[in-house]
Amino acid sequence: MLRNSLCCMLLALLLAGCANQNTSDTGSTNTQSGRYKMDKDKAPDDAPDLSNVQDAEPRYEPYSKQGNKDYEVWGKSYQVMPDAAGYSEVGMASWYGMKFHGHLTSNGETYDMYAMSAAHKSLPLPSYVRVTNLKNNKSAIVRVNDRGPFHSSRILDVSYAAAYKLGMLDTGTTEVKVEVIMTDSPESRAVSNSKTVKVNFYIQVFASSSKQKAQQLAAPLEQKFSLKSRIIQRDDVYRLQLGPINNEDIASKMLDNIRQQGFNQSFMVRDGVTK
């Protein structure tokens, strides 16, 4: 009987201990806080000088496989945005520090309260956002790599360093404007550049150390081939070129025509590059 009574007492104490554990307001979508050593969050006791803290530098990062699935916290379901482009919102922000420092974020990274990072309930991870404190107009760029805050009246949790830069450490919360900063992928930039870069072609028909000869030949060739001309000087050589022609196929046909008219040494150059 005594042994059974002791077992029952130990079981009751264990259950009471589990019941007293707090759940986190930010962090991994597995929000049970048993993995956190601290019961309540707080600022560091001996923080380094953050006066020169730099914004996160926006760059292209593919969305991570971890932390971008729809999830449920405290019985409420959250849907992750498929894309962050165009996101902007005004609402309350808070900050988080020591309790979560050194623990994994929802992105699978290690939370560093001295880095410029943040937590958001539905932005894809990682995302870069500009946060503006509407009370003092201070702003900071942070990298969103975590989930939270799971508080109905708040839209963002920023790191201790970001809170310092935003001037909100003392108040704990403040009204902010959050704006996503998008950076195109290298592939997208390459496609965009290929569409916007204009390539011109020229036909070089004559080269001489005499500028006068090149000038004398320019006018009749312009009239003969219905093209403008230009003279490019390089290494004391004057090169007479006809163009520009913005289509390579048309330039190739014009080159054949010019060669057939007796200028056998003619060749095509791109964007005025000369040989």
C-alpha cells in the first residue's frame, strides 16, 4: 500500500510539472516550451554594443523545404503564403530574445537574437522585409526565418537587435508597417536582361591609317547601301562601319550584299566591337 501511495504521489507531481510548462509565443511550430530553459522571455543581461548593427542584406534565396508547410498552433490553423511578392501590412510588432536564443527556428536555423531577423505567421521562409516603427519612423530590414508571434493582435516578432534599431526595446510592442523586399533569382535576371539589352550590328567595310580616306568613302557607301556610317579610331587605324542594324539575320544578308558589291574583306561586328 505504501509503495502504491508513493507511486501515485510521484505521478501526480510529474503531471503537475508538465501542466505548468508555458507554451512559446514565437518559434518552432512545435510550440511546447519544454525545450526552453527559461520560463519567460527577457533581454540579455550583458548585451553587446548594437549601435553599429547593420540591416539584413536582401538577396535571392529559394524558399526552404522546412517551415513552409501549413501548420496548426494551439488549435488554430495557419496557411503559408505561396509567394511573398507585394505583401504589405500595418499592425503591432513585438520582440523576442533570451528565451529562444540558440534554439532552432521554424526554418531549421539557429535563432540569434543579435542578428537582424524576425518571425511571421504566414510569410514564406526566408523572406526579407522592411519594418518601419510608425511611432518614431525608424526602420530596419530583417530576414524572416521563424514562425510567430502566436498572438492575435500582433503581426511580427523581431529579434532583440532589430528591436534595438527600431527603438522599441523599452515599450516591448509598437505599431509597424511591414513591406516585403523581393529579389529576383539569377535565372529571372538573366531572362530579363536578355529582353532589355539592345544589340546592334555594324558592317565594317574599310580600314586605313588615313582618316581622310575613310571620310571620303563614307558618303558614297551610305548612299549605295542606304545605311548610316561611323568611323571608329583604334591604334591609329580608322575603321569605316555601316549601321547600326538591330537584327542579326538582316545584318548577315546585308553583309553578303556588300561583299557581292566588291567589298570582299567586309565583316560584321556586334555593338561596335572592332578587330
